Amino acid sequence: MRIPPLSAAVVLALALGAISRAPASTSSLDGSLDELVQLAERICEVEVLSRESLRLPGGGIETRYTLATILPMKGAMSSVQQLRIPGGEVAGRGLVIPGLPRFQVGDRHILFLSAENDRQQRMPVGLDDGAFLVQTNLHSGEREVRRMSACCDEQNWSGTEARSHEVFVRDILERVR
């Protein structure tokens, strides 16, 4: 996938402008649960139902995820919501914003989401620090939560710290109150 240098610079500038207008979406967090809860407008456990990348007027690329809300923990949200984030791939051209998580259809996540920016994009607080993958441990059958930023390859979770899903949700809800 080859992107002309000028187009790539324009798209990157637009995407970074969208990120910079959402202060809670910066990557300078210390990653503490207290900070994530404080900065998030919405916190929810979701399942990714669909993913679509599209070219925006002006040449930018945006990915829209349709999410089923499984457990709302903070903020008002519907049972089905759309998450719009900069980046993606359209017609062989793409834009990857370092630090923004990519979600796969069928995966479950706990997300700490910012307020919408002026482009109606809502991003995880602290970028991938505000996104946690929920998986079932194959040995114990228990649900576990792993921070998406803990590993650069989301398919290789060996060696990353897993937390109990139930304990993690309880800790979040205690901080939301």
C-alpha cells in the first residue's frame, strides 16, 4: 500500500489535529485506573459487531466500529453505539495512527472513551492505554482482561499481565461511584 507523500502528510495532519483537540486522548497518561476513570466520559464493556473504513471529504480516512454495549459503567450510551476513530484502509490506501488500537469483529473490550471531538470521533483515553481486551482463559475458563498497549502484536498475548475480569470491573465501578 503506497501513499503519495503529500497526501499522507495532509491525512496525518488532519488525524493528529483531531487527536490534539481531544485532550483526554493523549498518550501521556501514567496508565493508572484512577486516571482512566477520571478522564473517561464513557466506560463500557462492548463487543465489536462490525468495522468499516471510509474516505472522508478532504481525503482523510476514518474507521467506524459498531459496538454492542454489554456493560455500561460510566456515562450515557445506547445498547448499540458507533465508535469513530481516525485511520484505516480504503482502496489500498491507509493511515495508521501510532497508539490508536485496532479492534477485530467479534472481540470484546472494556473501553475508557473520551468525549466526542468536533469530527464526532470518540477515542480511547490515553489511546491504546484506554482499551482492554476481554478473553477467556483456555485453561481455567475464567474471563481475563489485558491492556491492549501491553503488547505490540495483539495476536501474541503471551507474557502480558492478565487481570480477573470480575475484579477489574469491580475496581472500575468502585472508582466511578
